[in-house]
Amino acid sequence: MKCRVCRDPAVIKIERHNANFCATHLQRLCRDQTAKAIKDYEMFGPDDRILVAVSGGKDSLALWDILIELGYEADGLYIGLGIGAAGEYSDESGAYARSFAADRGLRLLEVDLVAEYGYDIPNGSKAAKRAPCSACGLSKRHLFDKAAVDGGYDAVATGHNLDDEAAVLFGNVLRWQTEYLGRQHPVLPARNGFPRKVKPLVRLGEREMAAYCIVGGIDYILDECPMSAGNKHLAYKDALNDIEVMSPGTKQAFYSRFIDHAAHRFVDEDEHGDAVLSDCISCGAPSSNEICAFCALVERATQPVAAPTRRKREKAEHS
Ligand code: SF4
Ligand code: ZN
Ligand code: ZN
């Protein structure tokens, strides 16, 4: 197996390009594809300051590395979510993010849900009666937005790759959730007090990101989040991977052609797009209600657990 560019031994075969790449040319491919996505979708310019949402996983660390290699000014933000037994999974993820930043002299901002807001995702999602990924997504979106606005960043960049975005699109199309289709574009402009959000890795697959980290000596957390079990997107990814094996390139065509030719038709269906927002009375963030969804979550997640009623106590004693 030889590299398509230099004929040296290859480290990866990328079926949808029908080509093999050595370590050097894999790195170049990943950087070129990221630069192309940034340029084609007008994500940001050379003087913009970027805040990278860093989880300690392969995608976000690879993205941070690539942006720095491309010459952008990019800081990281890690959010401690308190996931895993005694928060172990989050502690480990945070250690990878910190060590990546320290090794390269990069600036990593940190927010800790437990220390700063008094809840973690496992307990908070239960108390708020939300699925863990829903409580987690809401918390992360709010805190990334806040950090970007407070820090004067021009855009928040996340490590969503082609597999992630194609799986989300697949799920939305299967149920014709047209109100979400308008939000699938890899750039969401700044509006209503929210910062611009960009996904520069949408032209790269999960395997390429893992390989990019391995050849570049980027250590990342290998384990999946323990709360991801049952997440429908994993099943959508598997389904798309089966199709991809039969017909390489389908995933990229499915996603890219939607973005390039059809996504704009659904922008008006995004009910939150042009909503008139006021300031949350608790935190000041833009919100369609008096209290924003994040503050409502914090309130429910941190309220003291009510003592069990006598009936419940008796039932527990006799069970
Ligand atoms: Fe959060 Fe769900 Fe992702 Fe885990 S899998 S980090 S709970 S969104
Ligand atoms: Zn090569
Ligand atoms: Zn609020």
C-alpha cells in the first residue's frame, strides 16, 4: 500500500478518495480539507480569534492542532461535566485537554459544572428529567456561548466531523424534522446575542481524525462517554457505515450535497432563527423566556431533593 502523493508506505486507505496516504500526506490532507471548509463556507478570516470547544477526544484536539498549524489564533475551552463514577471520565478527558495545551503552550479556559454551578450531568439530568445528552448539550451550548461572548471571540469551533454531521442529517431526514434541517449548515452566523458557530471538520471522517492524532502524537481519550449508550446517533452512524462499505463516498455526497444545494431551503423552518429574544433575568443570556433554558436546568438540578412521602417510605421498607 503506497501513498498516492509520494509513493512512500501508506498508513491509511481512504475509500471515498480511492487513495492511500502516508503520515505526512494524511496530515496535509486533513489540514487542506479543513482550510477548504473554512474558505468555502466563509467560517472565519485570518485575523479572527477562535474558541475551540475541547472535550479531550480525538476530533476536538485534532481540530485545535489543525487550526494552530494553519496559523489561526485559537484558544480552547474545556467544560468539566462530572461524568463517570465520581466524575472519573470527565477528569480523564480534562487531563488530556490540559496536557495537549501545556505541551504546546496554548491557552485552555476551563469551566467546572460541579464547582461553578453545583451539578453534574448524571445527577442534573435526572433531577431535571432530561436525557443525559440533552442536559449535557444544553449546558455545553450555553457555556460555550457565554465564554465566547465574554472573551470577545469571533467564533466557537466544534470538532463535529463528517460522520457526526451525516448521522444527525440522517436522523433529521428519517423523521423529516425540517425545523432542525435549517440548522445543519456548518456555519451558524452570530445573531440574537449568540456567537458565530463553525464546524471546520465537516469534510473529514472519524477514521481520518483518529489517524491524524496517532501520526501526530496527539494523545486523546479513547473511551466513549459512558452516557452515550442508547444515543440514536450511534445507530445512525452504523447504518451509514454499512451503506458506505457498499458504496464509498455516499456519506460525503449525502451531507455535502444537502449543504450545498438544499440546506438553505430549510432556514425559514428554524423557529428559533429570528425569534425576538430578551435577556434572561437570572444570567442575562439571550432567551425567549424570562429565565433561559440553562438557568431553568440549573435551578432544577440543584434544588434539594424532597423528602420521600410516608407512603413511599413505607413502600420502600416493605420492598
Ligand atoms: Fe454529553 Fe451525551 Fe456527549 Fe456524553 S455522549 S458528552 S452525555 S452529549
Ligand atoms: Zn506521502
Ligand atoms: Zn439564564
